[in-house]
Amino acid sequence: MPELPRILHIATGGTIAMAKGPDGSMAPFQSASDLVAAVPEVQDIADVHMETLPEIDSSNIFPEYWLQIARVIANRYHEFDGFVITHGTDTMAYTASALAFMLQELDKPVVLTGSQIALGVIGSDGRRNMVNAFRVATSDCAEVVIVFGSAVLRGVRARKISAFAMEAFESINENPIGEIGISMRISRRALRRAGRRLLFTPTLDPSVALVAAYPGLDPALLRHVVETHHGVIILGFGTGNIPTEGARGLRDVVRQATTAGVPVVVGTQCVLGSTNMGLYRVGKDVLEAGAIPSVDMTPEATLAKLMWVLGQTRELERVSSMMLKSYVGEIAPCYEIMDR
């Protein structure tokens, strides 16, 4: 009988790591081994090894925790054929994006999964997601991905779009890179390629703020954010439009920020589509004031990427160049130079 692929299971907590106790209340599994034991099918898929990080609600996961996960993978990269990270769903897309930027040139899968309903509860999606995650972790996929329901999603393209549905995540501005049905299909663009060698860049500057524009936003609020952070992301309206006129205009704040060397990235609050800041005067004014468009990146990918970029450089021109370059498929090729 052939040896099973060696997979490292990194447990971080989340709903999937909880079960109903004798008194009917929800409580975490005692260990990651108990979680795997609750889904015995995975033992037929892989030779599973454990690494348990501090169990934490994903709402309390900060950039320092992303670095912990990334370092575990980098330090043990050559010991295993793939990695499965069980994680709470609320911030899973942020973690996936951060890992994708820090762990480039992968030649094996890094898979995140979780569940909407805890294991052992009627209707739980945890067992299916765990089994599918380990199936993908033993495949020829060579990216950071989220496996949830029947979808295999590129980490930098995934968003949680439902607090209700079992298919809680969707791929934004790009088709899923795989699907799992009777069999498993993975897109060729996500498969391993010869000659790859892990490029580990554990550099994150967490001093990045994300602000949504809204009618009546006080420029003083944005000015304070700029003064207290190394980088700022503004989610604008439509194709990247933000208020520019009168006392409530934000154009001068953007200009002051870029003059002071603080990058301001402008994205969109729309779920689908790209910025196109030259389309309307309100967008063009901000672009001319020094704003960097987020193009078609998700907010989660934009935040993680700006932290990763600022961890390497504070030089504004280089920050702009790096933000507009696609490293792991976070920007579609057709958009890469649209807003320059």
C-alpha cells in the first residue's frame, strides 16, 4: 500500500473546532487531535500531523497571528506535502490573503477551511469541509486557497458573503480555481510548476487603516487616521469615487497624506468590478492628488497587501508600484495598468 501524503494540520480555533458538550453547551475540542478524530475519514486521505496555535476567535486574530501561521509553514515546509489550517470564518479571507503574500512561489497547497455550524451539531458543514480541505491538500494545487462547501477559492480572491448559507464564501472578480463534486477539479493555473522554490517574506506593518467613504464623512476623521497610520485604504463609491468638493471634500487630505509620504489606496465598496478613477472627475481629482487605485482587489487582499508592502518599504513611489503589481493573482491581468 503506498504511503499517504504527509499533511500538517494547523489548528487555530473557530466554529469548526467546537462541539456540543454533555450539558448541551458549545465548547472547544480539547485538542486538534480530537478535531481530526471527529472526522476519521481524513486518516484515509493523509498521514496527518498536528500543530496547535493558541485557540482564538477569528475576530481576535491580528497580523501578528498571521505571522505565526506563516512561520510554522515556512519552518516545516520541507517536512510535508501540504498544509490544512482550520480557522474561524469571519476573518479567514484576511488570513488567506496575508499568507498568500508572505508565502509565494509555492509548490504545494496551503488550505484554509472552517465551518458555519460546529461539528456534532445537526446540519454541520464541518465534516464535509474538513474532508474536502484534506483532499485539496493532497492534490497538485500550489496556492493558498480557501476550501468551503464545493468551492476551491484562490485566497486573495475569496470573501465571506453570507452569515447564513453553507456556501459562505465566493470568489470575487474571478471564477473559483476549483470545484469538488463527485470528483475534484483544479484549474491548471493553480497547479504546481517545476522550478518553484518557496519565497518567504514575513514582513508586515500593521499600521494600516481601512475606512469606508459615506455621505457626510468628516475630513477631520480621515485626517486623524492619516496622522496615526503608515498607510490608509479608503473604500469609495462605484469605480473609486470619493467626495472632493467643499468643506466635506477629501481631496486635500489625500494630497496632504501623499505629500507626507503616507500612501492612500482607494478601492470600491462594490462587491464586483474594478476601480476606474479616471472615469469621473471626483475619481480623477483624487488620483491626481496621489491616490493609488486598488484596481479589482478585494478589501481583504488590499489590506493584507498594503501591510505586506509597507513591511518592506515606506518609499511612496515603490509602494505605489508594488500595490499595482499582481503577485499572486490578486489583480486581473487586464486591469493591471488601467489606472496608472
